[in-house]
Amino acid sequence: MNGRNPLPGYAALFIAIAALPLLGVYPIFVMKVLCYALFACAFNLLIGYTGLLSFGHAAFLGTAAYVAGHALKVWGLPAPLGVLLGAACAGAMGLLFGLLAIKRAGIYFSMITLALSQMLFFVFLQASFTGGEDGLQSVPRGSLLGLDLTQDLTLFYVVLGIFIAAFWLIYRTVHSPFGQVLTSIRENEPRAISLGYDVDRFKLVAFVLSATLAGLAGATKTLVLGFATLTDAIWTTSGLVILMTLVGGMGTMIGPMVGALIIIALENKIGDLGQALANLTGIAWFNGLGESVSLVTGLIFIVCVLAFRRGVVGEAWALWEKLRAPRAS
């Protein structure tokens, strides 16, 4: 950002998020957005900064969701241990996926991750500990250092703390020498190889880190909502995180957060929006808009690809730089 320090801006953003429940915003909705925002940020670390398009990231979200839910409900582990165990298992699954897929490039890498994810999905479908099609229900929240996590407001600040810690880790990774190597691999992989870097090893580390953070998002989501279902591991969820990243702005720190907010808000509020439009215009078709979420998100994706190829945040930043240019000159 032209040498500017973005940390004060990030701090202001997180302070604003922390104030949302105090302003009457439903904490569960904000926590759900934060979980998916973390999922999108983890995916963006892989595609935006390393140039690897994974179609199987739902596998890591689902793995952590089920493991954390089982650990909390059946084994009775404390909430922090359950969440960390879920993230660790997602990281281990990411290592396995990475070892099998990382030596492939382009569409071949994407298809291998999709195939592995679908195989894992059918394992979850048949396994007894997942509850099959019914899912894993009634997962307890427990407590953390004496704090009662059954209180939505208390859990909200815990989830916000988890998100800030993960966001800081991604920020430090991107702006470290390791992150610079990842960027060079994305921009010109043959040149990175010629400079002596073990490209496959760097890709594998980035893939495992992305999988672990995606797992942290899945485990936290189970803690918040109290259940884990097959929806967490199905291939459409992998498509959803791609959509969030592209809509918000691939290769930006804030873009995935904005994309997650847009998509989750549409899923939760599009019914109310349709009813309002029906009342305003008198067109009864808008009443059924709540059942057409996929249609609306698909249209948004098409518009972004055609008109906002850098995403909402990328285009907004480009416009800001363009407006500043005459004053600077």
C-alpha cells in the first residue's frame, strides 16, 4: 500500500467489529461471518499469494468441524482443546492432500484436491461418529478460563480473538521472507526454481498452513452453531469459499472478509430483501427470492468476473489510487 502501515486501519476495523453486538447486531450472525471470513482468508493465502487453486478446501473445514464436535460432545474435552484438535486434524489432512497433489500444477492440482475432498465426503457420509445425513447435533460450548461460552456475547469476543490471532498469523506470513517467496512462485515459478528455492516444499507448507487455518474456522463454527453437518464438507462449500474470495478481492487481506460478509448476508437476509422489494414494487415474484440464493450469488459472481475482476476491495483501492493521483501530482 505504497509504504503505508495498514495495521492502524486493521485495528480500527476490529474495534468496529467488537462494537457491533453493542449496537444491536445479532452476535450469532457476526460470529458466523467471522468463521467464514477466516475460511476465506485461509483459502486466499493459498490462491491469492501462492497461486494454487484448490477445489477441496471444504474437506478441511468439515474435518475440523466433525473432530471438534466429537471431541466436545463425546470425549468431553474443554472448548480450547476441542477447537485446537480439530484444527490440527485439518492440518494433518492438508499434509496428506498436499503430498498427493502438490507436484501437479494448474487444473490437475485442482482436480486432485476435488477428488480427494469428495472421497473424504463419502467417508463422512458413512462414518458413525459423524451422524451421517443427520449430522453431529447438540455440541456443547463449555467454558474457557472460567468464562461461560453458552453466553452469546462472551463467545463472540472469544471468536473475535481467534479471528484476530489467525489474521495476524496470515499477515505476518504474507509479509515475511517466506511470504515473498510464495509471491515469487505465484508470479514466476521457473524463476523461483532457478534461484534455488525448493518450490514444492514452499507450496506444501503454504497448503498445510491454509488447511490448518481453514480447520480452525470449521472447528470454531461448530462451537458457535452447536452442530456439524455434511454441508461443511461438500464440494459446493469449496465453491462458496472461492466465490467469497473472488467477490471480496483475491490477493488482498481484507477482501475475503468483505466477500464472506456479502455472501453470508445474502444467504441470511435475501428473504427479507425479497419481501421488501415485493412490497415496494408489487411484484409477487420477489417473495420467492429467498429460495433463489444460488441464482443471486451466481449473478453476483458473473458481474464480478465481468466488471470487478479485482473484487470489491481491489476495485475500491484502484479507484482510490486513481482519485489520489491528480492531487499527488
